[in-house]
Amino acid sequence: MGFAELRFATVQEFGLRLPLIILMTSYLLNIFQIAIISSLVVGFSILPAQIHAQVIKCSVCNKYITGEYEEALGKPVHPWCLTCSICTELITGDFTEDEGKLYHSKCYLTKDTPLCEICEKNIIGTDTIIGDKYYHQDCYLNHDAPRCDICKAPLTEEYGMNHLGQRFHTKHLSELKICDSCGRIVDENYWTFSDGRIQCDNCRETAVDDIQTAHKLMVQTAQVLANAGIEIYTPIDEIRIELVSKTILNEFGKNSGDAHGLYVIESEMLNGTLMRQEAKIYLLRFLPRDLMSAVIAHELFHTWQHERGADGDNPPWREGSAHVASSIIYESLDSDMAAALRKRMDLSPDPNYGTGFLIAYEYYQQHGMKKFLEKVIIELEGRNW
């Protein structure tokens, strides 16, 4: 009975363990099979990649190719490196090769056309040439074309430009608002005076409206002229300055000339006897400092002319030579306004203040101050000193 129990126990134990043994055996066989299959997969998937990494390089970027690639002219190329040498876009169809470079066939036709200065792409068809630069028409109009300072639109036809470099369509001429002091085209911000003048903010910043400041400017101006060789006999303190409106200045000057200043000699007679004589300079009120200094120089030169009897009837030389004194002042001042006002003198169409000045100034430049002053006396029928 004990044997029977033992045998029963053994059979029972074996019966209980048999499924476990079969399961473990199946598990081990599976692992072994997976290991064999994995080794084959690894051998056929990684090894070729290692070979490609060592051997195949992109003929464009010179980097290793580890995946799919294209062939161009028999050489391997990354798909993203196969780009057109002109438009830089990917080449997906027909292409043309020239001296080792690849092109879309349509792009190749533009290879020798000029590049646009703005977008740096080739120009096909109509272009715009400015100097030695080429533009697509739209690129030029949207980026480099000069703009009208009035309407801000591109200037594509004939246009005007002032001495300050401001440009405008000629159609705006009738509507322009111009600063009476510097000639600047003003926008909606400007000053107006009761005498009808317009003044820009720039000129308003240094506008002179008091006799004391004007007199100081006259003293400084007389010194600059004296250093240049223009000596005035009349003591500066005996020359009276008055600041007036444009209306009054025009009345005194009989609406002639450049109405910024006027030099007069006022005499008082009694029974035919000269009792008093006074030199006076009328200046337009609210002139900017640099312009007032130049106007004072102009009128002081008329003082110099009168002192030497050079009062002859030769307006181009009378006013043109006085403008030379103004130019000397502008050239002594270190400011943008002085430079712009000096440039305006060269551009003036006035026969006396424009052409007359250019003639007188050229003589001054060629012959020096002494010969220039002698020429002024001769032209104005004065007497030498």
C-alpha cells in the first residue's frame, strides 16, 4: 500500500509538472528561433547601412547618404540637394547641366539675363535700368523708386525737385505750400503770418524777432566780412536795424528784388541843407538765424557800395555782388540750413540774384577779393578807394 501511494504520488507529481516542462521548452525554443531570425535581420539591415555610410556621399553637400538618394549626371545626390542653381527650388523633372551646375530647363533660358537689384532674381522680359542697376519693374516701384513728397506715390514720369532734394509730381505745382524762409515744401504743420508768409517748423526754431539779437548778428557778420577783405567805413553801431513785415518791406523796396532785407539812407534836409543822415537796414521779421545773417551781409555790402559811390544802374552786378557777401557768410556757417540756402543761390532763376550772382561769384573765385571789389566799383561806376 505504501508503494502504491508512492507510485501514485510520483505519477501525480509528474502529471502536475509536465505542462510546466512543456511550456518552458516551448519558450526556450522560441527564444532561440527569435535570436536566429534577429541575427539574420541585423546582418542584412545594419551592415549595408554601414557600407553606405563609408562609401556613398552626396555630390552636392558632400555628406553621407544613409537613405534614399537621386542620381544626377551619374552621381548620388540627396533629394533635397537636387536644386536649381538659379531659382534654388527642387528639381523634380527635366533639368539642364552646364559647367557642373544644374538648372530647371526653363530657368536655364534665363541664365545670362541680368539680376534684379532688389530680389536678386533673373529678369525676364521688361526691366527698369537706373544707372548700372537692373530692376524688375514692380521691384523698382515698390522699393527703390523716388517718392513724391506730397502724395508719397512713386515718381515714374517727369517730376520737380527743389534745392533741399524734395521731389514732387509736376501736377502738384499749383497746390504746393512753400516755406518763405528756406523754400521747403511744408506738410500740414507750418506757421502763417498776417503778411501772407508761410514758415516751416525748422525755420521757426531759430526765427529772430528782437532787435538785440539782430544787432548781435550784424556785428558778427560785419566781422566775418572784414576778415574776408570787405571793410565798411560806417561804424556798425550807427547802422540802425528795424524788423518789419513783408508788406512794409515791399512798400519800401517798391516790390523789387528779394524781399528779405533793404538798405536805405534816410536824410533830413532843412532849407536845402543836410541836417541828418542815417543808414538803416530793414529786415524781415522772423527770419531764421542763418538766413538773417546772410541777408544782413547782403545789405552791409550795399553799405560798402554806397560808401564808394558804386550806385550805378547795373542790377545784376549791384545785387549779384552783394549776394557774394551772403555766400561768404553761408560758407562760414556749419549748419545744414546754411548749406541748403547756399545751394538755393546757385539755382535761382532770377536775373539779378541768380545769374548776376553766378557771374560775380565766378569772378571772385577766379581773381580774389581785391580784384573782385575793384570790378564791382567799375561795373557800378563808383570811385576807387
